[in-house]
Amino acid sequence: MSDNETYTHPLLRSLKEIDFTLTHDYKNQHKHYVSSKDIMKDLSNPAHGVLPTPKELIKINKQLSDLYGTAPTLKNDIQSEKSARESWEMTKSSQNYKEGLTRREFLTLCGMSEVVREPEFLDLLEEWDEKFTNMAIPLLLSSLHQTWGENPYQGNICYFLNRHLSKYNGNRGYLELWSKNKELYLSEEGIKEFAWVLKNEKYSLSQLANQYQLPSSSSLFMDLIRKEALREMIRELKTTSTYAKSSWDYLFEQLIQKHDYPELSELIRIADRYADRDAEEFLKQWFLELDRFGDPRIYNGNWDSKIDSNARDIFIRWLSKEDLTFFFDLILKKGEDEHGRREFWLQYISDVVTSRVILSDEDWNRNRQILSEMKEANKTMPARMHDPTSTFIMQTKKFVIIEFSEKGNACYIYSKDDLHKSLVSTLSSLYDRKKVIAKSDLTRPYLPLLTNNDAQFDALSIRVIHNSGWQRRLKSWLEIKGIRRKGS
């Protein structure tokens, strides 16, 4: 950094690098400082052009806090609000806005968000214009922010506050800050500016409120800042092709709220486009841990009115892929997928609308540790069967596909227009934790066997033996039925 350059710390970036003037007392104590920028320039290392260290930042924050002060706590007690409300109702009836209230009652009303929405409040402000003191500014600003976007008289109150902040020429920290930067606290543009800071500095809402003396960290004004920062962050994530853990952690810890359904839907789509699967795992864990969501294959009603159908289908595909890899990687003993069933079915996973792993007693006992970890992670537990083979069931919109773990078992593919009674019953209770499924419920004797014979290609349902050429034959049969491999 050269001598004639001014170091600007990100704390001031959102305030458009306005050069805050130090108070008279502070100048007298520190004559070699002429502005808050100079404080920070002194604390940085201009010779090397480096940012302040964490310890220096703490010192910066403390000096700025000493300089600007802290906004007062903006709370009215219940008794004073009740008394002010009673006087307010009487004043509205008499329309004696100038004489009907005490100064204390007027201040209390300025801090009541439900009152500042009333048309009569504008008449009150007009009558009290000359008596309006600096003490009322933080109370009225707080109420304005609490009702931001929902108050039909927002513009009138902004204009009123703008006039009174323009008149302020004192050195009370928070009022001086508000006066010098009125547009940030009284406009939609200010919401965008604060959102920029929130996102880029990765502040929490309370940190942002404390740093810039915002009256509340939980107002509608602050929520609009949060939503704007969230939208901007999602727009940035759309342009990246890799998962940045720190960004996703911050987004879900500070910006996302459980009712941000359109944004959550979009984040599922963004994660699906990433080359790696870390974002996918992050989202699976987040949704599965929440009672209001859970596994959409079981709690579909939780998702229907919240997450759009495209995002829900993507999420189900993630879960089905996890089921498939769990079955072929863990349930089958190493090297037993000699016919390449895992890789074959992964090519069709985008068509899957639901899936289920069903474990034999032996496989259940052999994988108890893994199953315990699945339960801890709120993942859907496999079903049980007492037969000596485990089973994997996939369903597309038109077909039910059943694979078994033990050798000597064919793959069964049923058209949903051609299901036998026991299979219909099994599929309807597939996620019933108490139901024990039998292999005989899943198989049907004398189902046509897929061969090179053209006649079998017209069959609604088939069996597939995993012998030489089975993948080629089954691929052709599925294509005839309208199911193609991803990318083909």
C-alpha cells in the first residue's frame, strides 16, 4: 500500500467509505487521528499492505464503539404501554393530538409498532413536530423497521424521520451515525447495502445490528436484509461449479430459515449440478433432521406444499442412489456383484420415484454398526425379511424393479398395470416399520424370461437372468418401454 492510499476496512465498505468525523473530545485526546479511517490505517500495516490481525480488529471495533456509542435499549414496559394505549384511544376520539398526551405517553406510542400503522398517528406526528425530540428518534425508527413493508404510512414516517435526522448536529454516537447515513436506515437501497455487508462479511444478524447500530436484529427491515443477502448468495452459488463448505455453513447457520421454501428448492437444484456430492450430503442431513421435512418418500405431505416437485424428485433420487449403493456395496459381500448390476442400475437412477432396501436377518445382524449410524443420522432404516436373501426395490413411474442379494435369483420387473395382489399389498406398506416382508410376496412364478426372442419384448412384466448379454437385452427392453439410460 503506497503512502498516498487510504486503507479502507470492510467494516466501512457498506457505508460507501464515508469519512466519519471524530467527536471533539476524541480529537483532543488523539490529535494525530483525524478520522475513523486513520484509526484503522494506523492499526493496519501500510508498509506491507496487509489487513489487520484478529487482535487489531478487536481494537478497531472497540475504538469505533467508543467513538459512536451504542443505541439505547428500545423497550416499553407493559404498564406504560397499557396506559399510553388508553390515552391514545381517548385522544383519537377527541382529536386533541396536541394536548391529549403527556410527553412520556407520546414516546411510548412512538415505540409501539401497532400504533405507527394507524392513520391517526400521522396527525399526531404533525402536531408534535415542533416538540419532537432526539429521544423519540430511536423509538420511532425501531417501530418503522418492525413494520417495514407492511406499514401503509411507511413513506410518511421515513420523510418525517429524515427531516429530524437532518437537523441533528450533536455528537451522540448512534444519532450521529444515523444522521450522516439516513438513506441506509430509511430506504430500500439501504436494505441492499446492508445485505451486501451481511453476505460478504458473513455477519450474523445481531452482529450486523450491533456494528451499524440498527434498532433491532429481528425486525421486518432486518428480515428483508437477510432475504436479500440470501438471494444474492444463491445467485453467486449458481455461477460456481464446486461446493464451498464455509459458504454453505454460513448460509444455513445465518441466512436460511425453515420457511424459505423457494430458496430451499433452488439450493437442491444447485447442489445437484455440482460435480462433487458434498453439498448433496449437506442438504440430505439438513432436511432429514427436521421433523417438518424428513424423508419425502415417507412424509410426502411435509414436502408437497413447501418444496417444489422438481426439487423433491431430485432429493428422492439422491436417497434412492444412496439405497442402491448401500445395497450393492455393503449388503453384497465384496466382489459378489460380478454381473455389474450396481453400475447398470445407476444409469437409470434418474427415473426412480422411490426405493427400499429390505434386509435378511443375517444381513441385519452383520451390519448392526452401520444401521446404528444410519439411525443416528436420521436416515430411513431398511425393512426386514426373514428369508435368507436381502432385497432392493426400485419404482419408476411405470415399473417395479426387484433385485436380490443372493446368487441364483433373477431380477423381477413388473409393469404397474400388471401387479399381483400380494405385491400390491407389499408396496402399499413398504415403509411400515412393523411389516416383515416375505420373498414370496415379491416374486411371481412363470413370469416370462427375457431372452433374445422378440416375443418377450412385448411382455408387460419379465424376469431377467444375469447371464451373458443380460444388460444388452434389458437395455433394449427398457428402451421399448420408454426408459432410457441417463445421457443416452
